[in-house]
Amino acid sequence: MTGSLLYLDPEDAVERFLAYMAPSWRDSTFNNATTRLGHLLDFLDERGIEDTTELNGRTLSDFVAWRRADVAPITLQKQLTTVRVFLRWAADIDAVPEGLAEQLHAPELPDGAESSDIVIETHRVERMLDYFERFDYASRMHAMVAILWRTGMRRGALHSLDVGDLRPEENALVLEHRPETDTYLKNGKDGERWVYLGPIWYQVVEDYVNERRLDKTDDHGRDPLLTTRYGRPHVTTISDNCYRATRPCQYTSECPVGRDIEECAGTTNPEQCPCKRGPHAFRRGAISDHLREGTPPEVVSERMNVSLDVLYKHYDVRSNREKMDVRKEHLPS
């Protein structure tokens, strides 16, 4: 980006973007993007916005509220993902301010709003963690994946953590609801808890803090556990980091769906990878892995801050055979 914005009609911008992405998209992806960006064009037309350079964070906030009234939360998240990709492309051609895409915030999903098949499997996470252990030890990505997988905490909880929330003597983290300084737990004060990491994964986090964490504070003078050069990463940045970390080509150098890695749009834009997974997939996978290993559901419920009803209905992706295998460990021989 050159630094000076250039006039571009929104409809022309969308047409250019779709033409640019068409060669790397399947027909279904292209059609979905056309529909989703059509809603953005309708909104801009209603507001009389005829130049993409006029877009700002408030405009995007109004757009989210406008769409939120008509669609389910999970549908809205998918639509905003497409709009975010469009805005990043538009920033590259000087049509919108750089960083505008990161100002498009999707509302948190209620428990169970995502499809139950959005999960990351244990074997994938193990390969991922092995890759980090060998080639990118104690990086921010390594610490992030370790925490999400070991604890199953929500994206907002990870976002809320400070360096001061580490408890080395317990190999644990402390989660606190701090709305006055813009970090939130989904269930407020009821979501506050200590979370055990264990010595192995706590060591990864501690080494990240001591060796690779950028020494930054947030807008309130707090010391975030995870940092970027700007301070505390936004929740959308955490999602983007998850997408980047979970691309199979990242940790296996292979593509399970047969794409040419050098030509694949997901190589440079992780949101375009069909195998990517976000923070919620880690949460669902971690909950099921805990249950699969025989952790009592009541313990999982308290550890992950989720009711038993919601846990069984939306998070438990074990097969019936796996459930039986856990039960039989507690039966008389």
C-alpha cells in the first residue's frame, strides 16, 4: 500500500475482487462470496456511500448491526469472514485504509452455535505441537496452541490473559473478568477460575514469556500474555493465528486435499485454506479429548466453564464406541 487512498466505486471494487479470486475458488465459494458481498453493497447503497475510501470502523460496526438483525450468529460470522478477506485485498490496492479488516468485529458465538463437525482432531494437534517443539519452540503460536488445546478455553478468555495471571508454583493460569479494561469472559464473574496447564505446557508458556514475547503493554497499561508489535492481539488476530497454525501445509509440507501449495490462496491467506480451524474447533476438540481420556464430565464442565447439558449436546464429538470404552473402565469386571 502506498499510503494515499484512491477513489473506487464499491460495486467496481467487489467485481475486481471477485475476478481476482475466481481462479483460486471453487464455484460454490465464488457464489457464496458474491452473495455475501452483495449484502455489503446493499448496505453501502442504503447509506449513500459511493467511494470505498469512505469506509471506516464505524461504518463496519453499523454494517454488522444491520446484518445481525436478519441472520443467525454463525451465518453472520461466515459472512464477515468473506468481507474481511475483501477488505484486506482492497487495502492492498489503496482502496481502503490498511488495517480496516481488523476493525470488522464478529460477535461472540453462543455455546453450541457452531456446527458440531467443526473440530480439530487430536492427531492433528499432536503433529502441530511436535512441529512447534522442533522448529518454532516457544513462539507465540506455540504458546497459543498449547493453551487452547490443554485448557479448551474460549477465544475471549485467551485474549484476556496477562503475564501476571501466570501461577508458576501451580503450573496454572488465572482467568479474570475485567470489563473495565476491555477484556471479558463469556460468563462474566461466573467464568473466573484457575486453570491447570501442567509442567510440560506451562514450561512452553513460561519460555515464550522469557525468551520470545514482545515487551508490549495494552491501551490500559496491562501486560498481555500474548503480544504483537501493537500490544494485546485482538480476538480476530487470535482466530487468524489459529487459521495459520492449523493449515496442514504449515506443519506437514503437504496438502490433504491435493492443492498445489505454491499456487493455493490459503498459503498467503489462511482464511482460504479448506482445512483451517479456529479457536472454537480447539475448544470442541479439547473437550472431547478430555472426555475420551476418561476425565469425569463434571470436571470437564467446571474446567471448560460449560454446563453439562451444553457439553453433551454441542461439544462431545466422541463416537458411541469411544463413549463405551470410557464407561467400561469404571465397570466391575
